[in-house]
Amino acid sequence: MKEKVKRARVLIESEDRMGLVYRVSKVFYENSLNIDSNREFVDKETGRFFMRSVVSGEFEVAGLQRELLEAVPEDASVRVVIPGRKKIVLMATKESHALGDILIRYADGELDADIEAVIANRDTLSSLVERFGIPFIHISAEGLEREEHERRVLAELKRYEPDYIVLAKYMRILTPSFVSSYPGKIINIHHSFLPAFIGANPYRQAYERGVKIIGATAHFVTDDLDEGPIIAQDVIPVNHRYDWRDMQRAGRDVEKIVLSRALNLVLNDRVFVYGNKTVVF
Amino acid sequence: MKEKVKRARVLIESEDRMGLVYRVSKVFYENSLNIDSNREFVDKETGRFFMRSVVSGEFEVAGLQRELLEAVPEDASVRVVIPGRKKIVLMATKESHALGDILIRYADGELDADIEAVIANRDTLSSLVERFGIPFIHISAEGLEREEHERRVLAELKRYEPDYIVLAKYMRILTPSFVSSYPGKIINIHHSFLPAFIGANPYRQAYERGVKIIGATAHFVTDDLDEGPIIAQDVIPVNHRYDWRDMQRAGRDVEKIVLSRALNLVLNDRVFVYGNKTVVF
Amino acid sequence: MKEKVKRARVLIESEDRMGLVYRVSKVFYENSLNIDSNREFVDKETGRFFMRSVVSGEFEVAGLQRELLEAVPEDASVRVVIPGRKKIVLMATKESHALGDILIRYADGELDADIEAVIANRDTLSSLVERFGIPFIHISAEGLEREEHERRVLAELKRYEPDYIVLAKYMRILTPSFVSSYPGKIINIHHSFLPAFIGANPYRQAYERGVKIIGATAHFVTDDLDEGPIIAQDVIPVNHRYDWRDMQRAGRDVEKIVLSRALNLVLNDRVFVYGNKTVVF
Amino acid sequence: MKEKVKRARVLIESEDRMGLVYRVSKVFYENSLNIDSNREFVDKETGRFFMRSVVSGEFEVAGLQRELLEAVPEDASVRVVIPGRKKIVLMATKESHALGDILIRYADGELDADIEAVIANRDTLSSLVERFGIPFIHISAEGLEREEHERRVLAELKRYEPDYIVLAKYMRILTPSFVSSYPGKIINIHHSFLPAFIGANPYRQAYERGVKIIGATAHFVTDDLDEGPIIAQDVIPVNHRYDWRDMQRAGRDVEKIVLSRALNLVLNDRVFVYGNKTVVF
């Protein structure tokens, strides 16, 4: 059956090879597709090639993908993504700033996503979430082994088949087993300017160290705690008058803005992950 | 005579047309050129297409340019630039921060340019400039009509045939006639976050207005005073404890960094001008 | 009747005079008050003195104020403020980002204020506001003279006796008569880095101008449109790939953060207004 | 002998005690001194009190200090500093950006200091330094034990009796013995956003980690490498297109601005060190 669409994001990752752009743009040309925007990057160290084109015209997704796959090296990855709302599930604990920022953007129609549910290990945020007409699923970890708790969370997640899981200040560490169920699909906001102050209470650490700037890092979650590919970072200045709670308060503004920025980048298919890094177009 | 080179910057500006990227990359491919980096942009409002590719391989500049011109629409502009040191002349008055920053970078080998001379309407900076082994040309404006002064400056400039003229806090307004002698070739640092506080003593104006941030703008000079295409901007925070001289002092750091950043962008052929705007790749 | 309290913010504005700090700190000392924090500023141009002290101990507000008034010059203003929740009313039109950010902070307990109501000239935001259990008052301006509309808004405001009115993207211009009803009490977020791009659609203006940075300004509202004393400003970088709607979208993040930051400063009695400027401690 | 002066910076560090501000301002008042600016800070965790007042009038330094010492607790430190040019020695290796930035500010009269000499372990920068009429002392470390090299450097330093030593990209690690010769007097610029990426080639580390922001930290040198009290920090955004050399190049701009900012703060006696932190007024 033919599926005619108007616009697609073409995402290619490949070994770099002479003529790649030529071959890909030839496919676009022969399909009478307009290139609305186009960005490429070659990582010199690894020889990897990345390309994100937004094309418009009349085409079949499967057919276009087939033609592109023939144009690129064998090991290459080609995705043809029709822009549209992705499915996300948010996970939280009890802090509302990052979660609330996403909810407001959602209510505002700013997010190109449907929030299927919010899963939390505390029930603090239930009334906030429910105000937005979103299912709030409380899965307490009290008295449960970590594996059992994660098993229950995974069971809920499975029902929603989310494209991405957003940890909006979810304060529990995920096991490698959990992470491997959603590889490259879990986005976290780290309350620090990575790689600084890994671990518990980074604001306390930042305060003790007397820093003059604090930051936040949005990253994909991998097995290494706080060590996944960085999507976005930002900072704000602080000074000696900030105690660690003031730093935390100031940090919240950076955290929420950085997480929402990262989420929008991911929802717009602007982020390629390779090794422990990202290309952000 | 054949002129074989290894690397070139290909700069194309054109009406947007389907197949443009295809045709250009076909030329690269048929000449066995590697694309080291490639950036494109289409301005939706005006339908203009911009492309900057860095290619490497064996080729003749003239031949490559000819082939590219055949591949693009008739009105398109195609430049094939061999990376290399451009010739610049700096113009200054008496403030040393922006000039000095460029001189230090020059001494450091950071600038891909030769500073042919510094032309100033005061002699305050002569010893600083001469320390760097650069000709300092003092052309006083005292008792001269504006046109006569500019005539003398132009006469000196002519000797050096500069690719770009950098106004490093040159505090005189240039006439349209002067500007038209070097269209798109004169870079200025404006001591304000344009379009705010146009005209004399913007720091005084900023102080009076009680702003909490001050900025600087590097732009190409056009007939409209302080209104040319913006290349780079940046800001720093200030507060009520800053009087206007403090703001000026703080502003100097932004001014020099922004001007040097803009200069490097221009020297690397990363800036396209169209209408009153720039595309900065 | 004695009103014993533990902590107060002492806010003094005065002509500068030798011995002022001495006389004020003498009052604190003689009342056995601890100075938890203390900030002073003298504006050299106007000779105005500003002081904000947080003191703790046992005291009567009225008595302390009386003693302080005796210690300072006759024209001085002395306020002894017991920290506590202020009453605010928000005004909005149809954009939710600034309003939503305040609501989330409110729900989070971050604001030292009670939001008495949201007044809007459209009903777009009613469901969002009501989710937070806050009265939403829709006063349409359709078919009404400006004065009549404002009369109705003022009538509602009067019921709440707000300490501050926050214009969270309220898109109507207030008349001098309205403003004079709440002098120094109305906070606005201007969608631009003042003084640039005053008036309608500043993002469109910023786009046309090709700026590389956009900003937002929170300020007190005075009779001069967009010209009141600035409380806070911030910026974010943009580039040629942003059309004006992208700039607007990016600008929203700055707008909401700047407005909330300004609101918190005001609620903490950290902002003095003098002339067309602010001192922000 | 009487030493009458017009203006002084009074710097007090003490255990916090009720009435401190009162007692100190009483001394000012009784000496008919104007307070031009005044900043205080109490660190709640440690109960330390910091005060920096700029006073003007007629007074003797020794007499004023004596009176102030009587007004404060026994363990307090009181310094009465007459504003004036401090003596500094710069130390460098072969990179010119941080050194050059200081030299240009020096030539410009912006620094309230005399640069007595530049000491370097390479001779790369000799011609740059000598252009500014400043003694360049090359003390090669080739074939020398660390202690012997430092002994020679210390011998030179001794001749100049510097108030501060500025490590402007001095790429050798100082021994605790060296540091203890100038406690709280050595300022370093760390090519990273501390505490991240301590040690060799932080730009390489930052690149490997795929960070989106890089920074620089100016700090006092203590025995712990890269761990002294932070004076100033700043950052700039980078992205995937930066290889580590690009990051290094971009980082230089932050490094030099941050170091010069820290130096100016120190020269203006605005920095108190306590424990491993600073109070920066």
C-alpha cells in the first residue's frame, strides 16, 4: 500500500566515504524532493559521517529508505522519519520544577509529543500531574528489592511503548538491566555541570568547593551512572552569598531549561549518539 | 598554467532550486574531491541558498569554479577560496583594548591574516603598534574637512590593497563615499548591544537607563551608521554598582572578544552577507 | 499591644549623610539585634543612600521603626518588613509560558506569595489556571472602551488588595491612570532586551535586524510604555537559522526565567526603585 | 610621624559578633570618615564575618587601624589599605594569550599594578614581553631538579618582593615548598571549569567527554594541585564540530578574560580567602 507523505527527516549515519553527499542528494533529486534543510558532520577522529536532511515532496517512506540504503555504504544506518508526535513517559520522584516545566510546555502545545504517563516512586506529585489530565502512576520502592521495583516500572512502561523516557529528577539509580531495555531512549537531567560533582548532593559539593558557577547537564542514560552522552548543558553564576540550598534553588532553573531544551532536540530528531558523544544538529 | 592545490573553501550563494546540492556535490564527486565539511542554509523568506564546503583533493581553482558555475543557476555567486593569509588594515583612535587584542593574537599566530598597517587619527597608540613591528600611520583629522581626511586615509589604504579593514574602536564616522570604496569589507565593533543605544556614549545611555546587561556588536559597515549586517554579539551582566565608566570598562572585554571572534569568522570565509543580515557558518 | 517578632527586613532609603550606617547599626545594637545580612549602596550621582538589613532578635515593629526614623535624615524612608507571603494578582492574555512558570513555582512552594487570582482579557488560559485552584477572572475587552475595560479590571483588583500585580504576558497597554493606581507595584516582562525593539512584535524586528542574541527584560511599569525601571534582564544566543517564530519560541524561555527571577527579588524586598532605575540587593 | 591620606580600603575578617558593624562604623564616624562603599558578609556555617569598606577623610593609617583593632574581637584581622599600585610578577611558559592580555591592559593603564618582571621556563615569549619594556627572565628547567629550578625562580622573585605572582599559563607544577613562600599570593588560571578535568590536557578530556560547554577557573594556588580557592570562573559554549584543538582555542578567550578579571579583583582588595573559598566583594 502506498503511503504518500509531504515531509520527512532523513537521518543517516555512516562511515565517511567520497561521494556520499552526492549519492544521497541524487536520491533526493531523482525523487523530486526539496531539501528544506540539510546538515552534515564528519568526525575526523573516527571517520563517521552524520547527516540530517529535511526533505519535502511526494514519496513513499519505505521506497525512499530503500533507495537511500542502496546509495550509502553497507554498514550505514538510514532512518526516514515522518515528523509527528512521539510518545514519552516521564519519571519523577518529588521535585516538581523539571516535571512542571515539561507539563506547562505540553499544555502549551510546545512539545511535539504525547505524555502517556508520569511514573513516580513517591506520590508527592500526583495532584500536579493529574491537573494536566495525565495518568500518574505511583510505584513505591518501599520494602522492595531494586530489581522488583524496576520490574514493576518496566511492566508499566511496556504498556505505553514510549519512544523516550524522561527522568525529570527521578532520584533513583537505574540498573544496567533497566537501561538496556531502552538503549538510547532514556534522557536524564544531571544536577551538575558534568563531569563535575558526580553522585549525591552535588550542590553541597559545589558549595563546599566555593564555585562561582553552577550548571546542569542533560544526557542519555547508559550503564555508567552520570556518564552517558551529553545532549545539552548550561550554567548560571553564583557567589559566596549562596549557601548550598540557594545554589540548589538557582540550579533548578538551569536544570529545567536544559532538560526541556534537550527533550525538544531529541523529539525533533536532531540528536545522533555515537560512542559516548552526541552530534546535535 | 595549472595551479594544483590541496584544499579549498567553496562558497556559493544562489536562488534556491531543487537539485542544487546534488549538482554541486556531483561536481565535487566527479573531481574526486573529499568534502571535509559542508554547511547549507536556505532562507525561507527570500528563497536564497547559501553553501560553504571545504573540499580537498587535486584540482585547479579556475576549472573547479567553471564547473561549479555551470552547475548552479545563472545568478548564483561561486567563490573557490584557497585558505591563506588575508591582508588586513586596522583603524583605531586612542583606545587600545580592541586593537591590542588583535595584535596579541597576531603575534601569537592565531590570526590567519597579515596586518599590513594600523591607521589612526591620533598618535596615542603608535608605540604600542610599533612594538609589534607593524607600520603605524598617523593621519590627523585636525583642521581637515571630513572628505579631505578620508581622501588621505583612502590613499594609504590603497597602497595595501586590504582584503578587510577592521575598525578597532575607530571613533570617526565614515562617509557613504568611503564605505562604498570597500563594500562588505569594513568590520566595526559597536560599543552596545545593537540596536540599543545608537550614537554617542552608549555606556552613559546604558547607565542612565539602568540596564542589567551590556553588550557589544561586531558588524559590517554600511551607509547607515551602526546599522550594517551583524556578525557577532555578546553581553555581560552589570548592576547598580556600576557607574558608566565601570560599564565602559566591563564593556571593553566584550568588545574585544566579539570583534576578534567576528574577525576570525570573516578571515575563515564563514560569513555570508545578504540584505542587512549575515549567515555565519 | 506588643508584637514580638523574630526577624525583619529593614529597608532604608535616604539622602547620604556621614554617620548613617553608624546611627542605624547603633539602633540595631541597642535593641540587641543580630544583623544576618546587610547591604548598602550610595549612588554617587544623586547622593542617595540605600540599605537593606536582615535583623533578628526580639523587637516591636513599630518601636524599631520609630527609633530608626529618629536615626536617619528627615526625608528618609524606613520600612520594617516582617518576611511573609505577599498577595499578588497575575494578569495574562493567552500565552501560557510566563504564567505557567509562576504557577509551577507556586505549586512547588517556591514563591513567597499567595496568588489571589489571575485576570485575563481572553479565556484561553482558564483551564490551566483553574487546575491550580486559583480563581480565573475573564474580563473581555471586546466592544469596550479602554477606560471601561480598565475600570472593570481595577474593580476586581481592588477586592484582592494585591501587594504586586504581575503582567505575565498581558498584551494590552495600560493607561497612565491605571498605572497610577498601583505605582511601583506592577511588574512586566518585556519580550526584548530593552531598550531595543520597543513596541509590537519585537521578535519580528529582531529577526529583520539579523541579531545574534535575543533577550528579555523584567521591569516596573510606569507611564512610559516599556520604559520603567529595569529589575532583571537576560539573553540567549540565536543565529541565522532562526526565523522570527523560532526566536519567539527561544525567547519564551528567557522571558519566563527573567520574570520569575524578578518576581522573587521583589517578593524578598530586594529591589529599591529610584528615578527610572533600581537597586537590586 | 603623621601620614595623612584621603582614602582607604578597610578590610576586616572576624568571628561574627553582635554589634560589630556598629563598633566599626562608630570608629569611622568618630574619625569623620565618609563611607564610600561598604560590603559585609557573614558565613552562616562558620560564623565568620567579612567587611570591606572604602572610606575617605583625613586620618592616619596606623591610628585608624589601632582604633579598629580595639573595636573588633581579638582574633580579628584588620587591614587598612591605601589604594595604589601593587607589585606583581608574571610567570609564563610559551602560550601568549593570558600573558598578552595582561600586558595590553598594563600598557593601557587598566591594571592598578606594576609588572616588575616576567619569569618563564622557556624563552618563547621574550620578544613579546620586551616590547612592553618589562624585564623577561628566562630560567630554563632543562637538566635541573625541580627544587633547584624553583630555588632559582624564588631567588629572582625575592628581588622584586611582589605583592602577587600571576601564573599566566605557567605550565609547571609548583612544589608545596614554593607555594608556602607566597601563601595566598599566587594566582593561577586553570584551563578547565574546576573541579572538572583536573590534570593534563583538560581540553582533550573535555573533547573525549563530548561536553557542550568549556570553562576556565582563576584560583589561588595551594598545596593541592588545581584545588585552591576559586576567584572567578566563566564558560563558553562549544559543540560537536569542535575538536580538542578548537576547544583549546575557544578556551583561551575564557582563560584570559577570567584571569584578568580575577587579577583586577585581587588588585582592588576585593577578595577574601577563608578555608578553601573566597568572598568576592
